[in-house]
Amino acid sequence: MPFYHRLGKIPRKRHTQFRKPTGELYAEQLVSTEGFSDDYSLVYHTHAPTRVKGVDEPYSVAPEVAIEQNLRHRSFRGFAVKPKKDYLESRTCVMFNNDLAILLAAPQESMENYFFKNSGGDEMIFIHEGEGVLKTMYGLLPFRPGDHVIIPRGVIYQLHFNTSANRLLIMESYSPIRYPKRYVSKAGQLLENAPFCERDIRVPEELETHDKKGDFKVMVKRDHMIFPYHFATHPFDLIGWDGYHYPWAFSIHDFEPITGRVHQPPPVHQTFEGRNYVTCAFVPRMYDYHPNSIPAPYNHSNVDSDEVLYYVDGEFMSRKHVERGQLTLHPTGIPHGPHPGTVEKSIGQKETHELAVMIDTFKPLKLTKAAMDIEDEDYYLSWLED
Ligand SMILES: [Fe+2]
């Protein structure tokens, strides 16, 4: 999605003979979205990617709904999700609707024995803690804390960590994750008014070609089921590719905040959007500089959206008792705002060091049983004067 990219060797003309040194043909594959009507990549495998050896019994990863209809402010201790060795087992859905799911994960180990493919959704993996490399057939994408790693649907991947203490916020989007429309030109270039530009987008730069045959397990997720597939060739056997469909990364630390004399509205913090949602990044920035400005946000009612905020780092001027990894949900239409005392306290302050990721959904979010396990139950009462 970000821009045209190519890596490795490809033939000069598409759909023409492209041979190995042995004289055999490479296997061309078109990886396309919206049928054949949207972004795509043309990839060149060492072996045909179609050689399925078997499919094990699929199993459900459907989130268990605890609260179908929520209209209460809620707060969750994200770091209370217990670390697990395995990545897929660690993925814990806390909220979802028909447009997206929000998951927390604390995997301790790299994916060594299997690969994962989300067939039903694009993924945004926000790296809160941990670092390593995302391995895909499109090449290697190193990641570090603060990265939004965007993995379009259908990309087979492995997460390899250099660390064992890893904390991830994952958004599974059932529509493509895109830049906000107002940030891009007619041709798709990021405009001057956008808080980041193409130089801030990191793409795979190193291709690993695994010319291997054997039994390669790819866990394919569709809707809420995982289908364990076995392929006869290594999924990362590409000699080259080009196109627009590939994983990429954008660091929250590369987001250039837009500030003003008075409080700026939340859309200035926007990073991405999809069907019925937007995402934002709140980053360290100078406060408003009107002589009578109030840096703390005004009370607000998002009359038609559920607002999810994930606290990454720094002190939150408008909230009390915020901890890293905390996740708050302020549902549609119920007013919320600064905690008592924080408005006066914010006056005269020059800057904030807050770091947070926001996901606003335009349809109600359901809450899972896993979310209830880590809830701070009295949060909705926290605006009462103390
Ligand atoms: Fe808000």
C-alpha cells in the first residue's frame, strides 16, 4: 500500500519466461486483493506455492463474548495478560466488532516451527516491548518498540524476537489498513499536511530465499477458525517480487505532532483508517501556546464512536493512575474528559511526554471474557471528585 517496491530478481516483462540457472522456470504468483481489482504483488517462487500436503483439523479461536452491549467506561490492565511461550496462544482478544478486533499478546518465544497467515484481515502489530524481525516471503522487516508493523491479509509470516519480554497490541482489521484519505494526493503520495511521509515508512530491504522441500506448517486464519496447512515447499522461497502488497512498518517515534495556540482536535493525531474506524498516535509534543490556553483536553462525547486508548509510555496529563499497557474504552455518547484536578494542573505546562495509540470505532465494540479478567471495575466512577 505505501508505494511501489521491488526486491530481488524479477523478469523485465510480467508474465514472461523467467528461468533459474538450471533452466527451470521460476513459479510466478499473482497476490492480489479485492479479487483482481486492487493492490497486488507479482512474486517469483523457486517452487510452485500450490503443493499442499495436507490440512489438519481446523480449530476455533473465536473470542468468548462477556458483554455484547456495552455503555460503560472501562479500563483494563493490559500487562496483566500473562505471557505465554507461543505467539498464537498468546493472542488474546479483548474487544471486537464486525470491522476489527483488538488483541493483546505477550509471546516469549519466536515462531520456529510454524508460519501464520491471516486470510481474513490486515494486521497492525504495535510493538510496545520487544524487538526482532518479521520474516515474510517479501523479505525481512526488523522491528523495535514503537513500531506499527502492518501486515496485509494473506502475508505468511513469522515473528522472530531477540527478546523474551514482549508486549504487543494487535489490531485485526477486516478491511484494508490505509492512510487517511486527506493525507494522500490523487496519485497516493503522502501530502505536506500529513504528520509523516514516505521517508518514515520502512519496507523489506533484505530477501531470504529458502530453497527447501519438506513439511512446512502454515496456520491459516479465516474468520475465527485456524486451519493448519502443510505445504511441501518453504513459503519463503522467493527469488524476487514487486508490487504494492507487502508488509511495512511505521514508528510512532516518527510521527510529527501538529500543535497550535489552542487545543487541537484528535484527528490531528490520526495515523491510519479502515472501514468504520480510525487509529491515532499521541506523542510527546509542545503544549498549546495561547497565553490563556488549557493544555488538558476538553470534556467530550464522541456521539457515534467507541474510543479505545492504549497507554504506551510517559505521564498522562489528563488521567490519574495510568499505567503502561493500560487500555481504556469510552463508549459512544457518554461524556468523558480530564480527571478531577488535571485541568488546573495542566495550565502553564509547556510539553507532554505522553505516548499512546488510539483506536476509534464507529460501531459498538463487544467485550470478551478475557477482557473481564483484567478489568479495573471501578474505572467508570473515576471522575467523581476525590
Ligand atoms: Fe476521549
